[in-house]
Amino acid sequence: MAGAKQGRDGAMLAGASDELPSDLLPPELRPGELPSGLSSDMVDLLAQVPVAEAVKRDVVRRMDGAGRFYHGLDHLALLWRRHRRYGAAEGLLAEPITTLIASAILFHDCIYDVRRFDSEERSARHWLASSHDSGLAEADRLWVADTIRATKAHLAYQPSVAFRRSDAAGEVDAPQHVSDATLRERARVWVLDLDLTPLGEEPAVFDENGRLLRRETPHLDDAASAQMRLRFLGLFAKAPTIYRTATLAAAFEAQARRNIAFACGA
């Protein structure tokens, strides 16, 4: 799940990484420049992910492909912008965890097929195949892959260790004061919460996102598409909390509840 329209946030900078030898790449992945016209947030996100430039271009091509009305480049840029805006309050802007978060954001929808039910698994495998020479430790690569898999059912994911939610003052234990396992669980739930922030957009943006999602399901008639959307939103209507990180709950929970209630006719 994702968000396409620009929401309530602001922009960042860029960098680069090494390329694979051109003779090992298919033509569409040969060395070259990233496409022009990418948003500053998208350029910054790409700069944070330690994969070859050719791999980045491939992800951009996939995300900008035909039929990507909602799950596209704007969605990735939105999630990254919100990570940059809100992540400090959860202690998640420091390295190396922010690199893993960036990687999960960039790849989580890189394979998206509305007629299949394994897009998250295929996206996770694509990440693993694309990051073998990234320089990341194997545990880090597997963390990203498992985070991508968790986006299949955001609320179903149960952290393996407890992590402390930020308190009313917006304070959390700093990364150096928590275990690596705790920080990684906080980061995974953070990525899942970021992916749900479009539920908490202002009503006009929320409605437009609904129209964009409808355009991604041309194989369904209007009744079937509406039923699928109501079933999806109903999962969140029944949940005691939509966002499990306090920072994003404070920013998006109330509006998400209002949007969902209206969409479901409650």
C-alpha cells in the first residue's frame, strides 16, 4: 500500500554509487544517467541505497511503468520525505538503520502485479538479487527482504521483541541506548507505518488516491473494485490502532480514522 499524491511534507539532496560492469548487464541496465525530472526526494532516496546505478535505473523504470498510477515514484518519494520529516523523533535517522529503511522503501513495490498475490515476495527476492554486491552484511540484506515481505499485511506483522513507543513529549530511547534487535523491530514497524500514512491524508488527497488505485485494477468492474477497497479499509477500521509508532500515530491516526469511516459509509 502506498501514496501517490504529494501530501504535507518538504524536499532533500543526492549522491551516487558504483555500477556493475556493463558487459554483465542486459541492455536496459547498461551504464547511463538516471532519468531527468526525478523529484529531489526521489533523488535523495536513490542516493541512500547502496546498489549499482544500473539497478537504481531499473527500479525507476519499473516504478514509472504503465499502470503505475498509485504505486509509483511519487509514492516512494512521499514515504522517504516523511521518513526524513518524522524519523528523528523515533531515533531512526542515524546510520546504518536509515540506509536499511531507504532500501526497504525503494524496493517494496518494485514488482507490482494486481492479478497476483505474491508481489511482496517477488519484490523481496528482487532486492536480494539486486543487492548481492551492495556491501551490506547478509543480515542487513535479509532484514530489508523481510521488511518488504511484511508489507503484504501491515497490521499482521508482530515484532519479535518489544520496542518502546515514543512518549507524549516525542522522546524515544536513542539508538545507542537500545539493542540492535529492538532498533530493527522499531525500524520495521516504522516502514510499515510509513506505507500507511496515505490513509491519513486530507480528504481530497485521500479521495484522489482512491481514484488512482481504481485505475490500477482495470480487470475488475466497479462493484468488484469497490468491494475490494472496502474489505481493505475495513481491516483498519477494526484495528485498535492503525499506526504503531507514536510519532506517525499523532500525525495521521485521527484523519485516517475519519477518512476510513467516510469511505466505508460509517
